Amino acid sequence: MITIGYRLNERFWATGIATKTVKAMTDYLFNDIGINRIQAFVMPENIKSQNVLQRNCFVKEGIIRQGYVWKGKGVVDLILYSFLKSDTTK
């Protein structure tokens, strides 16, 4: 299992870069490294990042309430998304 994260400068939002990069990462991690589970944590208000994960077949597993101390934001909830290698054959 591995946890991924990403950050993209605002001027490049809505260009498809994040979606394509996550696709390349998942392909590499599943096919070249042999990872079985990829997961990502997203703050609930970060809809754009949630959309990136959903476009890449990640499944929303649930909310981790007050699960992280985020610099400048304090204690925040996180949404857990995952993608399993077996999901690629569905």
C-alpha cells in the first residue's frame, strides 16, 4: 500500500495536468512497482482534487473526522479515497 499526494500551482488548475499525472502514477505503481492499494487523503472542501481522484477510478471510502493537523488550518477532517489493483480489471 502507498499513499499519494500532489500539489499544483493554481495557474495550471483545470488543464488536465493533475488527472494525467495521477493516471501515470497509478499505472506505474500498479504495473512496475507491484503495489496493490493506492490511497489519498483530501480535505472535504477540495472538490477539484476529489474530482481528479474520481476521474482516476478512486473510490471514496469515508471521512476521517479530525484526522490531521494541517498547517495554517488546524485540525481538519479528511476524506479517504482508494484504488485497488483489482479495480483496474472491472
